[in-house]
Amino acid sequence: MVEDFEAFKYEAGIRLEAVRLLLERTPAQMCELMGIARSVYSAYARGVKLVAPEALAPLIPLGITSDYVYYGVKACIPSGSLPTLDEKWKIAAEARTQPPSRGRGHKKP
């Protein structure tokens, strides 16, 4: 059961990043939109924490539902956005398989 929940959080994080790319927002802009701290957004996007339902509420007027973020259900996503959303999901999923950046202030080995 725990493994399933870990996979659930992981997939929700990828879909959240796909939404961010679809909306053409920076992580900082998503934080502002969702009313959350950057560290919280990062934890959501990496699948460390499950996206809180109240954080998703501001996405609803933009055509993004919690059903999509949590379960990948696209029934309520505007049909014109679907091909682009699928493309953005692929980008987000591919980025997840790459090693994390070292951030500022870290020297290369």
C-alpha cells in the first residue's frame, strides 16, 4: 500500500509539472498562483508530498482539475489543450529521470 501511495505522489508531481509547463508559468509563478511556498511546490513536483486539494483550487478556473493532477483524468480538460498537455507530460516525465541540478553555489566535481 505504501508503494502505491509513493507512486501516486510521484505521478501527481509529474502531472503538476505538466500543468505548469502547459500554463507557461515559472515555478515561482505557480507558487504565487497556488498560494504556497517554493519549498512546498518543489516537494509536490518531486512527488515527495501529495498536492493538497486547496492548493489545486486556483487551477480550476484555468481548466485544470484535481482529477487530472491526482488521477490523470482528462475529461474536463479543454479539448484544445489535450495534445499540448500530453506533450508537456512527456517533458515533465523525462525531466524527472534526469539527475537533479546541483543548484547555485555548488562546484562541479
